[in-house]
Amino acid sequence: ADTSVMRGGDAKRVRVRRDQKERSGTMSEALVWELLRKNNCFVRKQGGVQFSTEKGNVLGVNSFKASGLANRKTADVCVNKNGAVVLSVKSKKEGAERKPAAMYRAVPMKKGSRKAVKVTEKMLSSYRPDLKSAAMVRVSKLIRAQNKQRKAVKAE
């Protein structure tokens, strides 16, 4: 896990962990948030409140805590093309942050509303416990909306 690296002209060897070495090329979360917080293409300003439509923002508000662009660990709940509710979390694989298509790991929820809420709770309790309740609410709302659409189609 450790690698030896020579620094500048020093003859000393400094031990650097591999994950620290690889992250050295990326900006800190705080710096990214300072660059994006006031103006980016995902910000929607309505009635004095700032909302955000970026992927990875479960709360939908423009804040550092909920930002999908500034944080390394994010979660998102949406509906895919097939109509299934999908929970997406940022991948932990090396180099995934430089590849937008591979950045998120998606978990489709096909087994019903109770199972979907349990899966969401289990995944986010260790990953991002602060976003767990918001993600569970969003999953249940999306499933409820899908059930209403199915009932309306059957009634016609």
C-alpha cells in the first residue's frame, strides 16, 4: 500500500500512501464548492431559494452538503428509461472520477416499494447516513407516482 517517493533534490525518502498520491491531482471538495456555489448550469433560483438539478443531489437544494459535484460521496434517486427506480452512488474505483460514464454505480429497485426503501436504507446507512432519510422519501414518492400512473392506464 505504501510507495517510496523522492522529493525534490532531497536524498530523504518519504512514505506516501497510494491513495494520497493518486488524489494529489484533484481539487479539494471545499475548493470545488467555492467555484460552483454561486453559479453553475444546474442552479435554479426561484423565490429567493436556490435549487439544484445536478446528478447526485438527493435533496435538490444548492448546498455543500447535498452537492453532487463537490462531494466525493454522493447519492441520487431517479427513474431510468425502463421506468424502474434507481439508486446511484459514486463509484470508489480508481480513476472513475475522470470518467463520467463510469462515475456512478446504479442499483435498480425492482422488487416493490418496501424492498426498495430497505435497500436504500441499508446502502446509505454506512455510505452517507446524513442523506439516508431524504433518499428514502424520494424512493417512496417515485414508486407512489409510478403506481398512480399504472392505475390510471389500467382504468382507461
